[in-house]
Amino acid sequence: ILRVLGENAIAVRTKAMKCLSEVVAVDPSILARLDMQRGVHGRLMDNSTSVREAAVELLGRFVLCRP
């Protein structure tokens, strides 16, 4: 998933963030990994609105799982 987050296609990056969000819903500890944190952080500053929205949704799920 981390490799796909660097793709040029917006739809691919958005889907990758949504997939990562599903993983976080099952196992929030995955975001303890530094490479995952960097990947999500990079997508929070993405040029595409849809990618940024997917990243914010992921963080929202994480906060709900681990307040």
C-alpha cells in the first residue's frame, strides 16, 4: 500500500488511502510504524482533494479506535 501511495494517478492514491483506512479500522497499531506515519502525512499534503479527504478519514477512524 505504501508504494502505491506514491503513484501519479489520483484514483490509485485515493484507493490506497481507503484501503489503508480499512486496515487501520481492524488494527490501529499499524500506524505506530514510522513508514506508515510518513505515508499518511505525505497524503495529508497531497495536491488532490480526494486523497487528502481519504487521509483525514483514515485519521478519524484511528482517533475513534484510540482516543
